[in-house]
Amino acid sequence: MEKIKLIETASDNAFILLQEGSKKPVTRNLTPGIQVYGEKLITIANVEYRFWDPFRSKLAAIMLKGSSVSIKKESAILYLGAANGTTASHVSDIASEGVVFAVEFSPRAMHDLIRVSIPRMNLIPILSDAMRPESYKNMVTLVDVIYQDVAQREQAVIALRNAKLFLKTDGILVLMIKSRSIDSTGEPEDVIDNEVKKLGGFFKVMELIELEPFHSDHVAVVAQRV
Ligand SMILES: C[S@@+](CC[C@H](N)C(=O)[O-])C[C@H]1O[C@@H](n2cnc3c(N)ncnc32)[C@H](O)[C@@H]1O
């Protein structure tokens, strides 16, 4: 019989599934029987899990790389750049008893995100510009985690503006940076270094994780509000 093993990660409801020598991230499905983007489902000991593709999701990639990012089942998360809800749906699985405020400014992506959120009571789509957090101030509570994946130039500015309004002291920022989105001419290390320096004073950087081979030119910055 095929041997399958689930290894816990630092986050609730997120596991690494060991199967035939390969390691695959999965999350416990909050909405059993429902797929979001055609991902495979697997049932182990009467619990259904969704496969989480690290090539499609940067958060899955850092989980697979052993990041210490810890999202609890009761956590409140502010997700900036939720797109059509691929990763946001897995964050909603993880924070099964918490809440995910999912900000996205593209109406087309928001259309899909709303569809994903309908059976997920903890996923709140917000059509807004993450550069202007005061525009959603009345919809978002204080949060434990800000997850930012906006592929924009002003990464640090967006993170700081949102953290000042919404992130609890000791709260965690997970920032996905693509050096070429910030500056296509500079050396990637310098560009990322420069952006990380802008977080200093407000955040203590805890991890810098390169996302190769899953996402080229990307680095994940994990930092704690001080
Ligand atoms: C790389 S994609 C996000 C992928 C998504 N995080 C996932 O893993 O499924 C970046 C998204 O950020 C959105 N975005 C870019 N700038 C934004 C802004 N200022 N406010 C809100 N959303 C923004 C884009 O429309 C796009 O959907």
C-alpha cells in the first residue's frame, strides 16, 4: 500500500504531505468537496486536504522551504494583492476560525475572488488600492499578519502604511518582493536590500527566503513589528 505521511508546519491546518519520496504542501479544506482552481483533493483519516502548488503560490513555496511563518487558526490576516483568490483560499483554510481581509484593486480579479469567498465565511473581499489603506479603514480590524504580494514599485511604502493602521505590535509581515518590479536596472540584491532597509525602525527582519526554483527573482521578507 502507498505510504502517505503528513508533516506539521509552523501554521495551523497547513502540512507537508510526504508521498512516494516527494513533498507537497496541502491545507485542510475548510469547504470539503469544493475546489478553487482545479487543485487535487485528498482525504486522509476522514479529513479532506487541498494540494497547494508552490509554483502558483509564493506562500506555499516558503512553507515548503521550512519558513517559520506561523498563522494560527484564530489569526486575523490582511492580505494585500489577493488576485483571484488562489493563495487567499489556502490562507482561509489555515485561519479557519479567524478572518482574512483580502484587498485587490483589479475588478476582474475581484470578480473571481468574490466567487471564491462565497462558501468561505472567513474570507472578506475588499475592492481597494493597498496604497490607500484609509479607504478600507472601516472594514478591517487589527490583524496578526499582513501578507503582501502586490508586484508594485513601492513595496515598503505599502507595507508601512498598512502596518501603521492595522498590524498589532509583534504582528508579522510577510512581503513578497520581485526585484524587477521595483527597479529593472539595478542589481537584484541591492534593490531588495534597499527595500528591506526602508522597513527598519518599524520592523525587525526575521527571515529572507529566496523563492527559487518556484518563483525566479523573488524574495520573501518575514518581519515582526517592533
Ligand atoms: C502577483 S499577483 C498576486 C497573486 C496572489 N497573491 C496569489 O498568490 O494568488 C499581484 C496582485 O496584486 C494586485 N495589486 C497590485 N497593486 C495593487 C494595489 N495597489 N492594491 C491592490 N491590489 C494590487 C494586482 O492586481 C494582482 O492581482
